[in-house]
Amino acid sequence: MKKVLRLKRVWVLFILSALFSLPFFSTLLLSFSPEEPIFRHLWETVLPGYIKNTLLLMIGVGMGSFVLGLVTAALVSFFKFPGRQLFQKFLILPLAIPGFVIGTVYLQFFEYSGPFQSLIRKWFGFKTANEYWFPEIGSLGGVIVVLSFILFPYIFMTARSAFMDQSQRFFEVSRSLGKGPFKSFISVILPLSRPSLTLGLSLVLMEAASDFGTVHFFGVPTLTSGIYSVWLQMNNLGGAAQLASMLLSFMILFITLEKWSRSQKSYYSLKGNHRHMQLKELKGLKGVAAFSLCFIPLFLGFIFPFSLLLFWSFSHIDQIELSRFLNDLEHTIFLALGAGGLCLIFSLIFNYIQRSLGKTRYVEGAVSLATLGYAIPGPVLALGVLIPLAKFDNFIDSVALSVFGSGTGLIFSGSVMAILLAYLIRFFVLSYGSVQTGFLRITPKMDEAATQLGAGFFDRISKIHGPLLKRSFATSLILVFVDSMKELPATLMLRPFNFNTLATRLYELSSDERLMESAPWGVAIVLSGLLPLIILGHPFGGKRKNLKEEEKES
Amino acid sequence: MLKLLSPVNFFRITFLTLTLYSLTAQAAKSQKEEVNLYSYRQEFLLRPLLKAFESANNVKVNVVTMKKGLLQRLKAEGKHSPADIVLTADIGNLELLSKEGLLQKFTSKKVEENIPKAFRDPKGFWIGLSARARIIYYSKKRVNPKELLSYEDLMSNKFKGKICSRSGLHPYNISLLSSLIYHRGEAFALSWAKKVRENLARKPQGNDRSQVKAISEGLCDISLGNTYYMGKMLENPEQREWASRTGIIFPNQKTTGSHINITGVGITKSSRNIKAAKKLVEFLTGGLAQHLYAQVNHEYPLKEEVPFSGIVKSFGADQSGINNGQFKRDLKALVKLSDLRTKSIKLLNKAGFE
């Protein structure tokens, strides 16, 4: 009986991860049959440049956001300084603004004719571009900086929650063994936070590698731009799939490397009373320095671009068609809620099955496959969803036609369901990661105790897991909700008739050089992104009552 | 509040919303005649046109717009695609759609009267609606327009560090290079792309308007751009100044004619509302719609009697041979553009013109 149950679960897991890796496999499949062999041409011309840019982008953004996220998280976790309370809440805000919006704002602001350089010319009396040096903002360096300021909150969040859950005791032991506070941080706390940091870093890397809009605006061709050019302009789907597979293999390589190096070490958790880290007060100049270190990323990643958006919105507020605006808002919130809910449900299913099956290689493999969607560039994802769905629809139609004598037409493709499926596949890893972190907090012994006390499966969920996982649920919902609000390429390509979201409208307006008119839509995206934070509570705010729970990371 | 939003309740609410939503979406489909449009053009450009059509014919027009992946979506959906009409901003895409077998042949007396033969598919799969030219923008202050009469002149060493461009791989530039391949052969086109790239003042970036801005700011002297942008910039209070410092040259007037491309439509093979689709196509080629392209978008209407907009008429006023904005168009290359597209992209890759 038990064996049958186990087998069933394995099947559910496999079927689900097959569904989630649909775009991945359909891409892989397509790459074997290009319309016209193109790889050699690409390899001899542009491909080395694409690869170089992609790798440098990943390395640069990875390092940039890692440093920004780690420093800010460490400051708010271990020190007391003016503004700390606000920073720990607000440093995640850059996630709420779509990357391409921040990208265009910065380009406009810092380009030759933008306000910043104009001011420099006015101050110093320069007349032409040749008289002074200014870094080219539309460059690889420019994208790296901008993306780092947009993406660092992923590191901040994961680092912050890892630091929050750490015990003072480890730190004290290290100190008593003669290590300084900084060294103790590097040699004790950082390694203990590694699983969480890795999650954050891999999100950043995947996001950077699959970015379409920002690199395009900055004129930096990456593998993703190559995919676009080969697929949509040369109309060579197979050739594009080859590039996409290459991009994905970079991601897989990275994940495997990390897993391998982690498998050399084990993570133990210790029982006992944890005392939370005591905050060290920073006074005077040190306090000012800490404040600035947190304020600058927040300012550049959120306050500055958002203020500009707000300012433009107010100056163009009379041009908004309210009914249209509300319609877009409704679509967006519906999709974001739907995606948030779906992701959470499937994360729970995955985590429960994984928990009951224990750690085995094939389960891990299935999970890795299922969480790969985040690394797939939006348009490729859209196509990876569209082609199999349309095939499926056409199959159902032909079956219906032969059985009932009348066809069904297309059921899923071209409907909201297609978009939801794309979101689910893309954002699943965000939800899965958050829920998994929560589950690590619940030991099997707690389940056993509950079962012995007569609690059934659903009792366990509602009375024990539910309350303990609340914070993870909130994080999962917030992340997926916010990212869905911003999603652009897949939504653009999969949407039904007469259907716009805030992001698609924003894009249509801003790509027609009407960035200022599009600003109200941008503001709406940011504000609705904040909604779940307000309703569900901030992941780092509120009481820390669950944190006494024993930590276990493995 | 928190109780209300407990995880279990959250699921319930989500499911309920999802079901309700899909039900209402089904019910909302009215009995009114409808026609479904896939468009490369953005909706706000089309809306005024479609509104006029809807109220005149009592037909509802549903639109999905996307610049990327439209063809791919249509292909994937196959014979069940809900689309009736496809509207594209590049003749290459129309040709591609017809080659993929996604369009159906279509004849209409009205359309034939409205649109000259040169802008209709000889095989009958698509119809042109409006045209644009890719011309040279130059700084009135720093460039002598007499020295710059052709696309070929852009290769000259004297323009080293003077040219600005958007990405070479943008469809507009690909299309221009295809016309050069057609007229001058691959080897010449490659050296053109190489030379122009070497003459660039900065890395390719931005769109056509940003190049004009850069010219007005003194970053460079010359760029390639589409005609209608000049009209749009002159009408935009924030951009008028850039445009006023910049002049237009219609290149190759003595030889092949200036490169043009067209926006056009085709009816899909899968169309289930052919009657309404026909009506819409006829409407788009008719006087009212053509007038709107000309006046609102500053494109060249293809229906002959429809006048250009005032701004468009003034283009090339000081260039000899151009009266009232009428210039020599490169019609020969037009139907070859789609065949040469992949070749053109490969050349651009070889030339490193990203």
C-alpha cells in the first residue's frame, strides 16, 4: 500500500515537472531541426560577442547585486543605525519597478542630451562631446550597473532572512576563539547562509541572462538578443532554439557547479535555545556611513526612478483614459493573483511530495527541471508554451471532430490560461524557493508528534504547517505577484484579443517615445506591487514569534 | 483581516475568481458580427481608424498587437487561429505569411480601385495600405546636402565619425540593406555596411528619433530615418526643436529611387469571418482611412487621390526634382525585400553592424 502511494507521488512529481519544463524541452527539440543551418555563420560572426557579453553581464550583475544585497542585508541585520527600521522594509522596493522602465529612465537622464550631462556642460562651459569625458551609459558597464541596482533586492531578501534566523551563539563561539567580528562574519555567518544566498544569486543570474528589454535599450547584444534576431527576423526557429539551449546550458552549468561544491560540505543544525543576534549600535560617522550605504542603492534603484515616474504622471494626468486604465489594472491584478495562487499551490504539492519521498537524486533532478523556467527568456518561454498548447488544442479538436462530429477550435492557446501557464512556469522557482525555506523549519519530528496526537494530513496542514509557513506563503505570494505585474514579453505574445495589462500598455506607449504619457501605468504597477506587502504584511516586519524554531539547512 | 486571507481562503478566492472570470469571458461574447485582427502596429495608432469602421458597419473589431512573434503565433495556431486579418508594418512579413501558406487569396473591386497594382501582391495574398521612405536626416548647420545625394555617399571617408544609427539589425535597416543587395549585389552591400559602420559617431542605439536628437545636439551630423518621424517630431512640442535643426534628403533620386517599405494587410486562411474581414480591408484602403494615415501618421497614402499631409508635402522642398513632397520611389526592390532578408542580416552580422 505504502509502496503504491509512493509510486503515485513519484508520478505526480514527474508529470508536473514535465509540464513545467515544457518550454525547455520544446526548445531543445526544435534546436535539432533548424530551418536553415545558421550556427556556423553565427559562430563566425556575432556569436562570440554575444557569449562574451552574456557571460560578462552575468558575472558583473551577479557580483554587483551580490555586494549591494549582502552589505545592506548585513547592515540592517547586525547593526543599529538611523533609518534601519525603514531600510529593512524598503530595500526590496526596487523589485516593484519593471526593469525596462528604470533602464529607459537612466538612459534618458544620463545620455549626452540628458539633464545630467547638460548640467555638466553648463557648469564647466563645454560645448561639444569631445571636450570632456563621460562614461557611455549605453554600454555593457551601464547595463551592469543599472541591472545590479534593480536586482540586488533578491540577494538582500534571501540574505536578510538567512541572517535573521541565525543564532548569536555561533557568532560568540567564533569571537571567543579569537576571531574578529568581520572575520567571524566571513568565516561563520556567511557560509551558514550559503544555501539562501545561492538561491538569491541564481535568481539574479537567471534574471540577468534572460533580460530582453534593458539590454536592448542599452544597445548591448547578448545571447538573448541573438535569439530574437535569429528567430523573429531570420524566421529560423530552430537556429534560435540552438542559442536558447546554449543560454540554458550556462544556467544549468552554474547550478550544477554550485550543487556539486555544496555537496562537499554538509549543513547541520544544532538544537538548543537560540538567541538572536544582538544589534550593535553604530554612532556618529559610522552611523552616517551605514545610512548612506543603504540609502544609495534604495535611492538609485527606487526613489529616483519612481519620483521621476510620479512627476511625469502628474504632468500627464489629464491624458489618462480612466476606463482603459481600470481595465488594464483589472487584467493585471487578475493575472498576478492567479499566478500567485497557482504557484503557491504547486509549490506546496512539490514540497509535500519531496518531503514524503526524501532526498533522492531523481527527485532533485525533477525539481531542478521544474524550476528552470525562470532562466528562459520571455519570448522563448512564450513560444515554448504556445507551440505545445496549440498542438494540444489542435489534437483535442481533431479528436472531438472524429468523435462528436464538431471541432472545439482552440481552447487554451490565445486565452488567459496560456498566460497563466507561462507565468506559472516562469515564476515557479520564486514560490518554490520561499516555500521550501519555510518547510526546512518544520522537522519531520514535529509531523510525527502531530500524527501521534491524532492529527490527520489536513489537520497538520491547517494547524501546524499553515501557521509555521505563513511567512513563506507571504513571501511567495509577494514575489510572484510583483513579478507577474511586471512581466512583459510573454504577456505581449500570448494575450487574447483586446487584452492589455499595465505592463503591455506601458511598453506600447514608451516604445513610441511617449515615456512620459506612459508614466501613470508605471506608477500603477509599482503601487499595486506594494499592495500585497500591505495586506499580507512585510516578510521582515511584524513579530518574530516563529523564529525561535530550530533552523535546519541542508 | 489576516484570518480572511488565510492560505486556505486565499486558494478559495483565487479559484472562484478564475472560474468566474472564464465564465464571464465566455458570456461576454456577443452575437454582433466580429472581425479579429492581429497587428504589428500599435493599438493606439489603429484605434481611431477602427472606431470609424465599427460605427459605420456595426462590426466589432478585436485586436491583439505585438511587434514580435506574430507570425510565429499564427503559425503555431494553424488552421484554428482566431485571426481573420493580419496587419504588418513591413512587406517582408506579408510575403513571409503568404509563403508559409497562412494567408488566403482575396479579390475585391473596391480594393483594386483604391490601391495601385504596384502595391498589391501579384499573387493576390496581400494589399498595401500606406508607404514610408527611409531617407537621410542631416544637420542643417554642418552638412551641405549637395554632398550627400545617395545611400552610397554615406560610405565616404569625409563622413567618418559623423553618422548616427539605430541598431543595424532593426527591420528598417535590414530592409534598406536588402534593397542595396538587390540593386548592387552582395559584395557591394557588405562593403556598404562595413563602411557605414566605420563612419559611425557612436555605437548603434536608440530609435530613429534619438538619432535626430543626437544630430540636433551636435553628437553627429547624419542619420538614416523614416519619413513619418519628421512629421511626428514637428508636431511634438518636446521634439520640435530637434526636428527643426534637421533637414531631409531623399537619396538616389537620379538612380534607383529612395528606399520605401509598406504597411499592408492580408486575410488569414483560417478566417471564419471572411465577409466582415473583406469589409475591413476595403475600409482600410478607402478614402477616410487613407486620409487618416496621411494626416495623423504622416505616411504616404497609397490611394492616389488622397493628399499628403502639409508637413509631408514640404519634405525635400529645396532638393531639385522634388515637388510637393513627390519623390522617386524604389519600387523594383520592394517585392524582393523578404527574399533578401536573411541574406541582409547575415551581411550585417559579417560587417559587425549590430
